Amino acid sequence: MSVLVGLIVALGMLVIVPMGLRLIDPEDGGGTAAVRTVWPLFALPGAASLWLPRGIAATALACCYAVGTVLLALHAPGRLVRTPASALPARIAVATALVSPSIAAVALVAERLGHPLFGFDLEILALTVPHFHFAGFAAALVAGLVCRATDRPAGRFAALSVPLGTLLVLLGYFLNDWAELAGALVLTAGMWAVAQLTWRDVRGDGPDRLTRAMLCVSSAILVATMLLALCWALGEATGLPHPSLTWMAATHGLGNALGFALCSVLAWRRLADLERVKGPEHLKSLKAVKDLAVNDLKDLKAFKEPVA
């Protein structure tokens, strides 16, 4: 595993997952608070395994991390039981986020052991680990948060298409490059919907410039990184020239890790803190005032226009 990929994975294990778990509403992820409390006991050995040579010691540490991800995944099915239809898309996204680290952990254990799991070479296994921390956990979680915050059809589309795209990409590993391209298309559509809603609707709720700036960065980065993902998947399927895996890790991977995932969880944490201090009705009132101001501006413009 390269140094860059190792750093990206360590960021996912030690920062993105635990911070993301704090954003899960108890109604959506009840029980995850206990896992979050003990998460360092699993994440620290997992991060340490990244820097050891492949072998028994690295595999044992990776297995410790896998245990924590399984405990997390066990909470996913309960999110979908007795769920109202209106809340189902967001909860599907959250459930996908809870399961994704366990898929990454399976790839990590095999890669640290030096075993080509299902015939995949070690480079593919190594890149699968960050993919399911960021395109899996972070992307699905943020899609669920956006869906719940905006309550728009586009939000529900994002909350459903991101998990579906992630699943199709995973199936594409076992089927063919065209199936993986289909997954990339669905995932990109969902992530661009997340970016558009974040820019248009969520950004205005930011309590300060820093929060709004992080939301802007996360939205803009998604446009570029997902375009790179499409270029790579299209090139793999058609044979057209496309970026190498090393180049993708340095651009798509690093951009998603820092520009999207880290900025998103930090911004949503600040939004959650605001909601906790002032109450959810405060955010709704801010949005109502904003909508009222927009309507007043439209009325004023119509009033000033000369009558034919």
C-alpha cells in the first residue's frame, strides 16, 4: 500500500468515520453511540496495520479493525425496520454508510495478508479500502443528511442513488467493466445532486463564513472528482485513454478525502452544533425568513416593472 493511500485510509478510519457517526440521528442509527465510544480501540490497530509490511502482524491488526466495522454494520438492518416511507431514502443512505466500512475492512485484511481475494490483485484491494470509506461511508452519510435537511425530491434521489451506485460499482468488480461504468454513472448522478443541494439549500444555513466555505468547497470538489471517476470507468470499459490508478489516487482520492469528506463532516458538525444549541425550529425559521425575503424581492421587482 502506497504512502498516499495509507494516509487517506488513516484519515477515514481515525477522523471521518468517528466524526460521521456523531452526525447520525439516534432515530436513524440508534446504538451506534456505543460503537463510536469504543471506535479508537479498533481504528488505531487498523491504522497501524497500514504501515507494517504485509504479514501476520499487519493482518492481525487489520482483523481488529474488521471486528469494529462488523459491530457497526450490525446496526444497519435496524434502521430500515418500521420506517415511514417519507424517511426511508435517508435511512437507506445511513444504513449504507454503516455497512461500507466492513467491506473496506475485508479488502484491508486480504491486502495486508497478501492474499488476492476473489482473484483481485493487491493494488485493487488496496484502493478498495479508501473507496468504501469515502465513496461508501462518507458519501452515503452526507447524502442522507442532505435528504433529511432539504426534504426535496432531488434529496431523496441522492439518498437512493448513492447507495445504489455504490452497490453497482461493487457488483462491477465481479461482473465486468461495463457494469462498473453503470455504477459510476449512478453514483455520479447522486453525488452531483448532493453537491447541487448543498450549494443551493444547505449552504445558506451555515452559521458563519467558515461553515459556508466548507460546504462550498465540498460541493465544488464533487463536480471535479466524480468527473474523474467517470473518465476512469469509461476508459476501463472502452479502452479509451484514461488516468492511471496512481494518478486517480492523487487526484480523485485525495480530493474526495480532503475536499469532500473532511469539509463535509466538519461543516455538518457545525450545523449540528447550531441545531443542538438553538433547536431544530431555529434552522427552519432561518429558511422561512430566507424564502420570504426572496419572495419579497420578486414582488418588488414585479411592482417596479412598467405596465404595458
